[in-house]
Amino acid sequence: MTLTAFETTPTALPRPALAASAAGQPDRDALRGRWPLLPLVAAVLLPAVPADAVAAWTGYALPLADLASGVAVLVCVGALLFGRRRPLTPAAALVLALPVVGLAVATVTATDPVAALPGFARYLQIFVLVPAAVLLLVRDAADFRVVTGALVLSALVQGVTGVHQYATGTGASYMGEDIRAVGTFGPEDVMGMATVVGYGLLAAGAYAFRPAAGRPGWWVPCALGVTAALVVPLTLSFSRGAWIATAAGGAVMIAATGARQALRTLAVLAACAVVLVGGFGVGSQMLSQRLTSITQVTSAPDRSVTDRYSMWAAAAGMWRERPVTGVGLKSFPAHRDGHASIGLSAGSDTAGAGQEFVRQPLLSPHNMYLLVLGEQGLVGFVALVGGWAALLVGGVYRLARARSRRAAAVDCGLAAVGLTVWQCVDFLYADIGGPSTVLTGVVLGLAAWWALAAPEKAAAA
């Protein structure tokens, strides 16, 4: 009789990496088996290193996280060729290969195919190669927890930095004050810290809601404390998209834990919100203005909201012009002015966090779905967005089966589904770009591992 997904029980024997030798020491062979994860962990942690620091050390602004992700891909190739690792399952191969077709078509049919090549390489890295490497290198639930643990650690580092920036007035400029928490990413990438903190918050929350078997008694309080603590820097990032995405991901995770625990969790969250904003008045006026500005487009509009909606309309116009293949990768800036309204400004202003005033050009619509639709057309949109939908549906399905069978890896399922929802919702307000982009590939890889890996892998605890 063959076991299907999640038919293992919490009493199943752990993977060798969690075993110990007869002398009580960790199994050396098992520890050596974890080394392929090092490039993935490095890719998660290295975005926190400021680009200025890298340039000061090396003389070049090297993207360390991108280099680490490249090493992870090479390690994965080596494991396939020499380590007798299993290739991708047919479903995983289909989901990860389809975007390649859409990207190739968008590159060949672009108005300037040579200029589209860097975009092809970037998309291939983030949406195909890095997720495939994560899917193949993560062997079991323990490996999954190592990578998500690195996400939590990176979120804590960025969160502490961001809170310090707010408290000392050394953050990015916001409403005339240098108080916006941006972590080590600087004002040029104001979404970077919010992205990292959102990932870490959801990962920590998953391990608080459904701790793995054998965790010590302090595990749940510690995970809950980390989750609550990360709410503060996320709030101080003043990133509306990150707020909405984290709320959506958290809501799905809470709903997946069951009705009774969901009600308790919502009650605690409501009490914390009242104390944080109502009791201490933590940025209540600015937060209120930031929230209401989302819908204020015609009456006292926020300039960033007006520009965003104008660029959304421009991307939609590009798609109507070339609905099948789009205008080509990296072609949005070249076609923007021909489709944007006269209300679009010349750029966005950034300052603070150690940087002088800089006018940043508007190079994307800040909506990943419209960016893909405008640059890649229906062919690329169906291939890329269809893959994300498959990851979400497959992840929810496996999570439901894991909960019904009381499997030991439910915490991994909660984290994978929460992160997938976060990414899908955040893409409504953001797109790829900046040092934190590598983390998008890692998160999609974790989602693919949970949704598409062989059943014995996803079920192993």
C-alpha cells in the first residue's frame, strides 16, 4: 500500500538530519547534508547588507544576494548531476517551465529585443531558477524551517534598524520628517524593509500557531513575541501595500488554524491594536492619513496614489495596444509617456536615511500584474500568473489535507500559504526591483516546495 501526501503521523521517525548518534552528539553525516542550504540562507540574509557598505569593501556595488542565489542554482545543478537528486515532479516542471515560454516570446517580439535581454535574465532568475533551486535543495520540513528561520532573523535585524530610525529621526523622509522606517535598504527602496518584515512576521506567526512536535515550552511564547514585535516596524514603514498584504496573509493563516483558535487570535490582535494605537498613540494621525489616502484620488489626493493609478492606466493602454505579446520586457519606461495622462508627475522624491534629496524616475507601474500584462501580454500573463495561482491552490489543498490528517508539517504549510498570499496581494501594489527581489524567488520556491514537491518530501517532519 502506497502512502499519499500527509499520511505520515507526528510519531513518524524524523529525517536523519534531526537524529543523534548513540553518544548523544549530532549525526555528522546529517549535519554535512545541510550544507547545500547555505547559499539559500545567504540569499535570505545578504539583502540586509547595504549596497554602500559592499562598495566600500570591494570597490564595486556587488549584489551579494544575487550572487548567493546564483551559487544556490549552481549547487542545485551539481546535486542533480552528481548527487543523484530526484528531478522535479511533472507538475512542478510544468509550473516552472511555462514562464520561460512567455518570457521568450516577450523578448523576441519586443520593440527592442536587445534591451529586453536583461529583463529576460532577471525574470528567469526570480521566477524560474531560484524557485527551482529552493524546491530541489529543500529536502524536508526541517530544511524548510531553516530557510524560514533565516527570514525571521533578517526581519528582526531590519525591524530593529527601522524602529531606531523612527525613534531617532534618521529614517527616510515622510511628510516632511525623517521618520519612515526603511531598515538598511535606504530611501531608494522604501518597500525593502516592509517586505522582509512582512515575510518574517508571517513565518513567525505560523510557528506560533502550529509549533512542530518536540518544541520546548518557551517556543510558542517566543514565536508570539517575535510576531507581535515585528508589527511595530511594519507599521512604521508606512507601506500601505505591505500592510494590506500582511493582513491578508495573516487572515488566511488564522482561518486555517480552525475557528476556535482564530477567534482567540483575532481577540488578542484587536486588543493589541487598541493598546498600540489608541493607548500610546503610536503614529495614529499619520497612520490614519496613510490609510485614507489609498482611496483619495480626486479629493485631496496623495501624489503617490495619483501617480500609481496613472501608471496603471498606462500599463493597461500598452496591453490594449499589443494584447497578445505586450510591448516587450523592460519596455514600460519607453512607452509610458505615450499612454499616461497629463497628471503623471516627472518622478518620486526620496530623501533621508543618510541620503540627499533625489528625484527617482517612474520606471514601473507598481503593480506586477499590470506590468506583466503590459510588457508580456496575455501569453506571459497566463504563463506567469497562472503558475502563482497553481502554487496558491496547491498549497491550500495540501494544507487542508495536512490538518485533517494531523500531519507534523502543518507549520510549514501555514507559512507557505501565508507567504504565497502575501506575495500575490503585494503584487497588486508593487513589482520586482531592488535588493529584496531575490527574496521573492525564495518565497515562491518555498511555496512550490509545499504545493508541488513529492508527497513524501512535503509530509516529512
